[in-house]
Amino acid sequence: MSVVSVDEEQFAGGNLVSTAIGAITQHIRANELGPGDRLPSEATLSKELSVSRSVVREAFRSLATMRLIDLNVGKRATVAQLDHGAMSLMIEHGVHTAQININQVYDVRRTIEMRTSTLAALRRTDAEARIILGHAKAMETNFDDADKVMESDLAFHLEIARASKNPIFSIIVGAFQGVSRQTWPIGWRSRASDAERHAMNRIHIELAEAILAGDPQAASQLMARHFDESAKALLAAGIA
Amino acid sequence: MSVVSVDEEQFAGGNLVSTAIGAITQHIRANELGPGDRLPSEATLSKELSVSRSVVREAFRSLATMRLIDLNVGKRATVAQLDHGAMSLMIEHGVHTAQININQVYDVRRTIEMRTSTLAALRRTDAEARIILGHAKAMETNFDDADKVMESDLAFHLEIARASKNPIFSIIVGAFQGVSRQTWPIGWRSRASDAERHAMNRIHIELAEAILAGDPQAASQLMARHFDESAKALLAAGIA
DNA sequence: TCAATTCAACCTGTCCGACAGGTTTTATCG
DNA sequence: CGATAAAACCTGTCGGACAGGTTGAATTGA
């Protein structure tokens, strides 16, 4: 069987690299490759498509940057596991080029995470529920180390997305971690008092308990409240 | 000023290309470049980073594939407008490698689009409302041409996302268009009768009217109903 | 016969040089 | 001063080269 599919022109954008990218993705689909499966070598594709190795390399590298494939020196390229790397870069690019603002990020996160909370409450395993609760408690335990609180917070939200059992939600939530790391300290500092900060931590714990208890409504509502209060804090800090 | 930032190692992954990608994105951020602004030439970056032009080219090409920059022969690379291209490739990759299934896509779309409906009802301009209604009516007008119905359907959903005035929603909705094009005909055929197909079109029109009327609750509920019925149709077709 | 070892073939990462066009800037000319 | 022509610049693609890392097959030894 040919390495490339019939309609390899699908991605053709005038340049050969786009064509090569199309050929590679078509190869993955035509042969029903899954994560870990090996792709043809650069030289093979180069001959197959009648283009130079440089072109194939740029195509491979592009797919690797988007995390669709894994590259390793000496080894052949392999199909990659889904990953939020590409989307993270995209979101951060949007924020840094002033095409996306923080409120818009918050709205998307709130929308998505109300759903992941609901699903997590319905689908979480006991182990996941314990991990989520663990992250929530860690925020309170490490109260004086803002960095640790932040990392637990991020892990908390990501673990809820995982427990939703929908990888797309995990990707989206993961994609916002980069920008969240940059705005989180602002939100933390903008809380008027330690009491407010403790209150925020308490919401996390209550949310974890709702998920543990399998109460989707409560989980969803707590997540909404969490985002509303965070937005309020950010607003108070002048981010709007 | 130096072309590259201090912490250009942020993206270093052992290979020079990752370093170059980091340097380029850092350059964009450090100089606060926006869409359309020009980037240094390959030769300049090559010298600046002390790597070969090939390395810089692979970095540029990767960023272009992710639609963070635009490449044009003869011209310098420019910062790109946000685009769902990268996310589309990612989603399609996930579906084709069996890491994502159609139900998961539907859940995400339902979650996101209930929100875009709400926001569109609140924020749409009159022109946008008219365009949305136009797409809905076009579905009924071209009832016998499934392809045209599909394209109007996709345009309808995307326009609602645009009217939400949050580019992230537009990106996400746009990212699902590729897979939607592949499953849409199945949903259309799986409707038991033309009456059901007309009913689906009617929901679209009612939704457009709710957005035109500025009724967020109604818009959101209609969108939810639309997705629930589509999922039901797909289920009937054995996609589950 | 079989397992361990060695080696040849293969593969990727990076570099260099070259040339065909397309684009921008500069200098020249009317 | 404005139009035009030339020079400088830039990207797309190609080919070749070499340093390592990886793999699988042949060889060797038990």
C-alpha cells in the first residue's frame, strides 16, 4: 500500500510543506494509526512525495510542535497522545497580542468548568475524588506559600477535568494553565484579607466534597460561585 | 534592543528548534507585537541565535502551522490573527486516532454553544442577528440540497459564536467544524423523516429569533434542545 | 539450538551552500 | 519631485555532509 493517500492535496496551500503535512495526517488516518505507532522515515516520505528532505522535516517539525506526533533522535516519528501544548501556545499568543483579554478567558473557563464539575460528580472514581480533595486541602495546608497554593489550585481544576472523562475538557482546561499562572497571583493578592483567601480555599474543599458525594448540582454551583468571586477579586484589582 | 529576550530558554526542549520557537514568541511578547507586525528575517534570527537557517526555518514553519504567524514568500513573517486552524488539526487528530469520540465532541459543543447562544442574545448587533436568521432560513430554503443545508448550519453556529464577542468561543466552535462536516450527513440521514428534518430547521429559526429578540434564556434552551435531539438522532444511527 | 554480542544499516539533528523567484528599498533619471 | 530602474533583501526548495543515536540482523560462543 502506498504511504500516502489519494487526496493528499487536501492541505495544499501552494507550498510543499502543507502538502507534506496533509500527506502525513492522511497516512495516519488511512492506516488507522494510534498513539505510539510509527510513521515512515523522512527519507521514505521524501522519495514518496518527490520533495526534499527539508520539506518533510519542516512538516514533521510542525506536527511535532502541535503535538500530533513525537520526534526522537535516531528513532522514527510516532503518533502522539493528545496534549494541550498546541492550544496553550495559541491561547497565550492571543493574550499576549491583545486579541484575548482575561475576562474572556474567565468566561470560557467558567463555562467549561461548570460542566467538568457536573460530570466529575457523576463519573469520578473514588481515587480521583480523593486526589481532588487532596489538592483542595493542600491549598489550605500551604496557605503561606502562594506558589504552592497556586499549583494545587491548578492541579485541582485539571484533575476535575480529568474526572469528567472527556479529554477535550482536559485539553481546554490545561490550555489555560499558562495564562492562569500569570494572573493567579494578582487574584490572590487582590483579595482584601486572609479571611477572604481562606474563604476561597473553603469553596474548593466544599466543591471537592460535592464531587466526592456525587452531587452534580452542588458541584456545578460551587464552581460558578468560585469563578464569580474570582472575577470580582480581579475586577477589584483593576483587571477589566 | 536585542532581538531575543533573556529567558529564551523557556521553551528549550533539548533541541535547537524549540529554543528558536521560544525566542520568537518571546520577541513577540517583549516588543508587544500585534497582528500584522513584522518579525525579524530568518537570516537575522539565525545570526542572533547562532543556529543555522534550517533551524530558524523549522521554528517559523511550526509557528505558521499553528497560525501564530503568517509566512509569505519574499516578505517577512508577520504576527497572525487568531485562528482555529491549529485547534482543528488537534481535534481531528484526536478523533482519527480514536482518542476522542463523537459523543465527547457533542458534549463540548453543547456546553460551549449554550453559552454562545446566551451571550449572542445579549450582545449581538442587529446586523449579526440578521445574518444568523439568514443562515437559519437558508437551511429551509435549500432543504433539498443537503450540502448547502450543512454549510448554512455550520455558518449559523459560527456566527452565533462570533456574536458572543469572545474570540475563544469562536475558535472552539470553529475547531469542531472539520469533524462536524464528517458527522453531519449521518445526523441528517438518520432523521426518520423529512418532517423531523424540517423540525430541526425550525429550531434553528426559533433560536435565531430568540437571539434577535434578545432573549438569552430561550436561546440557551433552544440550543440545548437542538443538541439533545441531534445526539438522539446520532444515537439512532448507531453512533455511540 | 539458543542466547548474547557485535556490527552494519538506518535514522534524526544540525550545518552549509546554492539558486529561483518574489519584495522592498535605494538610487537614478526625466 | 515623481516615476522608474537597479540593487539588496527575503523566502522556498534543493542537495549534500556529518555527528551521534537506534535497530535489527549476523555472528559468535555456550
